[in-house]
Amino acid sequence: MSHSTRCAACKSLRRRCPKDCVLAPYFPPTNPQRFACVHKIFGASNTTKMLEQLPLHLRAVAADCMSFEASSRVEDPVYGTVGIISQLQEQIIEAQSELVKTKSEIAFHNAQQQLQQQQMQQLQMINAIAQEGEDWP
Amino acid sequence: MGGNSPCASCKLLRRRCAKDCIFAPYFPSDDPHKFAIVHKVFGASNVSKMLQELPVHQRADAVSSLVYEANARVRDPVYGCVGAISFLQNQVSQLQMQLAVAQAEILCTQMQQEPVMPTPQMDPDDKSSYLFHDSLPQYLNFSSSSNVIHDSFKRESIFGHDMVS
């Protein structure tokens, strides 16, 4: 009635790992660090509760996300994933500013090109008129 | 702090609010929801341990980020904050593509001009060219017990999350 090998969660909590252990599919014994982070930040009981509230097909993704959040918080105890979000927001602002600058350079080049073309056309017209004037007896 | 009125944490936990209560500076009694949500997601004991491990001047920021994460997880019990990260990474990718296209257009324009215009040097340190290569750290390339997360977090727009304010 229990797993032959305990999952990382049950190993860490020093308890029997039942066959219907909620955490076992997502915290294999081969990756004890993964559960250690989640246990430290969310707690085993909260993690179980949060996963139990989800339909089965969403639990793997949820466990991965919680694991990512927990390990981010262990790496950065002040900001956790919020630090990553801030960095991304800064990158977006920088990229948007670069894009605006680049687009205005394109607009400037296009305007310059247009002006040059207009000047060429005017010169050609003047030359043509001058040529006509010379051709007249 | 714990003299007259207990902080939100001690009120919720139904205990005496000591003068040196670790929660009191950050969870005032007039905002019970703030502690409630952090307690629901992380647990009071874990939050207390996390705060104790930090120097005092960093605790306010830590509480703010914990509240943010807790709110995100309650709003989205599957993805939590990671949903926002995925969305923002997607935005950065799209901007990188747009910038690459725009920069290619500039190069073409410059190459079509008279030879008097010198060919621009591609300076690898130049900020305007930094987005030709992928400078974005891969936050979401973590190993998992399933392949579901890798499929979900390929560079596609998955959701249009509202950021938790």
C-alpha cells in the first residue's frame, strides 16, 4: 500500500510514502533538493494543500512553478521571483527605448532619401529645360 | 509595537503581540488581508524564519515581495508569479525581434546610400546591437519532473496576465 521507494517529500519528512501520496509524482527521490526548497519556503502541508486543490492534469505544472519560486526565493531571500520580474520589466523599458530610437533613425533616413530624390528630380528638370533652350536656334 | 493593539499577524494567530514581535512592523492591524494571504501561501512559521534570516533593513522589501508572490499564487494557483515571468519574457522576445528587423532595415538603407556614407561598424558593446544576440537569461530552463513545463514555456504568448499591483 506504499511506494517501494519513498518520494523525496516522505523521505525528508521521515514518514511512510503511501501509494496515493499527493507529492510523490512531483518530488521524486532522485531530486531531494527540489523538495527541500519547496519545504523551506512553502512548507510540506501548504504544498500538499495547494496541489490537492488542483485537478490532476495541472498539478505537474503547478509543482514545477512552486519549485521554481521556492528555489528563486532561496537564491534571493529578499526578492525571490519578484527580482526576476523587475529585471524583465527593466529590459522591456530598455528594448522599447532602443526600438523608438531605431525607428526614428529609419524615419530620418527615409526622409533624407526622399529629399535627395526630390532634389535629383528638380536638377533633371532644370537640365532638361536648359538643354531645350540650347537646342533652339 | 505590541503594547496597545496586536499586529495583524498576532490577531490572526490569536496570540499576544510581544514588543519585539517580528511581524508587527510589516503587518499592521489595519491591513489584515496582507498577513492572511502570506500566511495562507507560505505559513506564518516559514515567514517568521525567512524574516529572521534577513538583516532588519531588508525585511520590508522581503515582506513586499512575499505579499506580491502570495497574491499572484492565489490569483493563479497553477502558475503564480511564473505566469508573469513567462509573459514578460515573451514581450522581451517580441521586442528583440522587432528591434532586429528595424536594425536590418537601417543597415539596408545605409548600404543603399551613396558610398560617401561609411559602413557602420558593428560594435559588440554598442547597446543598439545588443539585441541581435539573445542576452536574456533563461529563467525558465529548469529541470522538472515532467515535460509539461518545458512545453508550456516555449517562446509563445500563452496568457495575457494582469500584473498583480
